[in-house]
Amino acid sequence: MRHLAIYGVFLLTYLLIASRRLALLPIGRPAGALLGATMMVAIGAVAPEESFAAIDHDTILLLFAMMALSVYLDKSGLFALAAGRLAFLRHRPVALMLGVAWLAGGLSALFTNDTICLIMTPMVISLCAGLRLPLAPFLMALATAANIGGAATLVGNPQNMLIAGFSGMGFGRFLMFSGPVALVAMGMNSLMLAMFYGGRLRRGGAIAAVAEAGNYRHHSAPATQIAPATQITLATQISPATQITPATQITPV
């Protein structure tokens, strides 16, 4: 009977984690995992002392430190500066998408991939809004590349931290095994992104170029006229404090 209860708790926890949110129990993944752990202790499958001993404090501390470092660097403007360096690709949407992907992958190998996704998403949205490019290809590039890049190092995601903790594998040795695989996967991901979204981005880029050319005709009030170079600067100076949204874009005259 006890074994059935254990299996039941395990299946319920797995279902809560896999399905994100159930209509009958909409609590999400973290709460589902915590509920499963609590129920395992409650039914006697794990003693309270064993549950405390199973917590990997080293991994939790490392994860917290990486997230704190990422937030500090974000506040300093490092990530916004790195994203702004891609501005020279604004007239080549496919190359810009791949640039976002490789930037996200590289940063995720140095920091946790979840943090990079949270930090870079507003920047990508601002970039696409300012350049009038479709949003989905760039967000897909960000998400897929962050997952792949995070697999390259032991600080890339929490799972790698756990693997390194249990195996005793150092940073360099982990990178030696996982780095080449992640690099090949990044290349394959770039190829698939270009195949799926290349045509759509080229059409969107052509439309944006035409709109940009007609956006700034000579006005009767030269003092308030905004030059195309200023528009590009506004669209590419990306920071969390000065995000550009569709509501603030300059409309055609």
C-alpha cells in the first residue's frame, strides 16, 4: 500500500511539472515539485532528516551567485551594450536574428540561461519594434540558443551544476566534453532558424526599408524633423530603462 502511495505521489508530481498548469490544480511547476517533496515526507517515504540531507546547498549557492552577478551586470548596461553591437545588422534581418541567437548562446554559457532569457527578452522586443521586424523569429532564436548555449558549461543551467556536483567534474573538463556538442548544436540551430524564418524576415525587412524611406519626407517644420540616422539610433540604443514599444514608434507622415 505504501508503495502505491509513493508511485501515486511521483506520478502526480511528474504530471504537475510536465503539464505546467492543470485546470484542477493550477499551481505551476515549482509549487508542484514542492508539493511532491512535502507529500513524500508526509507519507513516510523519506524521513525529514533525509530530505534535508538531499538538498545540494553548493548548487543552490552557485545558482544564486550566478543570478546575482547577472542582475548586477544587467544594471551596469553590459548586456544592453552587447545587444546594441548588433545594430549594424539592422538592414539584414536574417543575419540580425542569427546574431541574437549567437549572443544569447554565448552569454548563456557564461551565465544561467534562464537569466539571459529574462534579461534579453525586453531588448529583443524593443529591437524588433524599432526596426518593424516580426517578433516570433527573434524570440525563438533567443529561447533555442539560450538552451543550447547553457548546455556548454556547468554554470549554464542548474542541471549542469547538479551533474558537476555529483560527479566532481571541474569547469574545464565539463567544457571539454559539452562545449563541442553545444557548438555543433548552435550551428544546426542557426541553419534551422534561417530555413524556417529566412523568407519571412527578408520580406519583413524589405517592407521596413520602404517604410523607413517614406517616413521622413521634408516637412513644413524643419526644426521638428527627425533624420533617419536618429531613428536608427533610437531603435538600436536598447536598455531596460529606455525600451522602445510599438506605442512610441514614429508613424509615417
